[in-house]
Amino acid sequence: MTSVFTRREFLKRSVQIAPGLVLLSSLPSVLKGKTLSGAPAYVDRACYTMGTVVTLSAYGERYSHVNQAITKAFQEIQRIDNLMSLYKPESRLSLINHNAGKAPVRVERDLINIIVSAKHYYAVTRGEFDITIEPLMKLWGFRKEQPTLDHVPSDKELQSRLDAVGFNNIVVDEREQSVGLINPHSQLDLGGIAVGYSVDRAISILKNEGITSAFLNHSGDAFALGAPENTEGWEIGIPNPHQPNEMMASYIIHDQAVSTSGSYEKYVTVNAERFGHILNPQTGKPGKSMQSATVFAPTSLEADALSTGLFCMDVTVAQQIVSGLPHMTLVVL
């Protein structure tokens, strides 16, 4: 039986269910279904940007103030998408890719910051987190409107793309504030870090607006700001990678970021075999050592980059890397 939701119902439900993570409870039980005098104003909203649904739940003194803060947060995420989208020809990232092998492109400070951060996590993950992965993403069919593949790429095909992959192909001039690609076949894909960056920026705006309790979920990259009144934090669930509608684990978090990367949401199928979209930049092939990698970290950028970069690694090695990083935890399912 097919259920039909109104737009309002869809937006309300999408706050609770979004890719990668599930917000199990956004309202304290005492407030559910009730309007209490003196209770904090509660707003939950969703918007579509960066190719996915972004959901935000927040508390404040007045509904109008919380609503306005959420609008500003969503606008910031959209601004970053306009800069860093692969799918918008006018974005600065698209301009960098278009000029690969030709000339560097002057860019906004946001792009310099994110590429410098990406280089750091390239080193931390021993080359597994690599924003020059785009030639491989195209080879595996993940840039089609509906990801499809008619054959598994051969070693020769993979090698032809691997020559364009690697941070040695990126030139960042911080003084001139420009970014260039040496190899004409190189392409940048910021999908494994731009989402986390946008979450951090949105949370910063909420804080500046005086919001002290909010939960933002952007396609599996989330940040829990403070906690709902009379609770210890925001309760989240991590989906079972084999049955995404089932929760494998739940956590209560506050003032913390969490990011889940999994191969179960986007994949191509060849001869009944699934190949996930998180690719190993050193082999060119999809990672298979994990089904789901969740990282808890102080910022969403850190959690996003690490959950992506560690996904293709041996589990023991990934755990060793995270154990050496302050205030971070890796959960593998």
C-alpha cells in the first residue's frame, strides 16, 4: 500500500529520517503532543540542497527567532553548495576542473580553507582521503543521473585514471588565493568534506544567532548543539548497513559531530554484484573492508573527512589512526 504525504508531513518526517543517520527523538517526552506555558519554542524544518534533504531541529525563546536562525543556516549551506558543487557549471569548483592543465583559478577563502584541510586528512589517512578522486567516480558511473555500469573497469582503465589522482596534481597559492590542477585529466570532488564544512558553518551561524540547542543532519553528517531541555543530549541511531531501515546502535550526543559513510546507499550493479560509491584512491576500486564507518568528532569537517577516508582501510589500521586523534571515536559495522 502506498502512503501519500502532504508537503508539511514529508518535511516533518524527513527531520526524523535522513540519509546515514536517524534522529530518534527530537522532542523531550514531556513536550510531545503538548503545548506547555513557558516551554521553549521548538522548530523543525528541512530543505533540499547539495542533492539531498538537510534537516534542522532547534529550540529558542521565540518561534520567529528560531525560524529566522534556521533560515540563515540553510542559506549558508546553499552558499557553500553554489561554490563547491560539481553539478553547477557556474560553481568555483567547476571552474577549477574546467581549467585543469590550463591555468589556476582565483577562489574564495572557503575553498582555500577546505583544500588545505583536505590535504591534512589526506596525510592523516595515508592517502585514502583524496579529493582528486573524481576521474574514478566518473569511470565507475557514479556521475550519471542514475548510476549505472555495463562492465567492471579493467586494470588498464583504472590505471589511466589513477595517473590523474593524487594531491601532487593540486597547486594551492594562498597568497594569490588561487587553485590549479597540473594534470589536464585531474578533477576535484569535495563531496567527502564540503558537507561537513557546510554543517560547521551552519552551526556557527546558529550560535551567532543565540541558538544553544539544535540538531542538524546533512546526508549523514550531523552536529548536535547542546541538548533539548531536561535531557542529556540528542538521541541518534546508526542504520544497519544490510537493513538500512533497522538501527544497529543508538547514542546520545551533545556538542559533537558525527558522520556515517556507507556503501549501501549509492552503488552500481554488474552481473548481480554491487559496487559501492566510496572508492579507494590508491587502487581505484570500491572499498570492501567495511560496510559502515561512523566517526564522532569535535567538528563535522573532521568527522566527514575521516569517515570517508577510513572507510576503505583495514579496520585495525583505521582504529589505530583514530586512537591517536584527540576526542574522536570510530564505530565500524
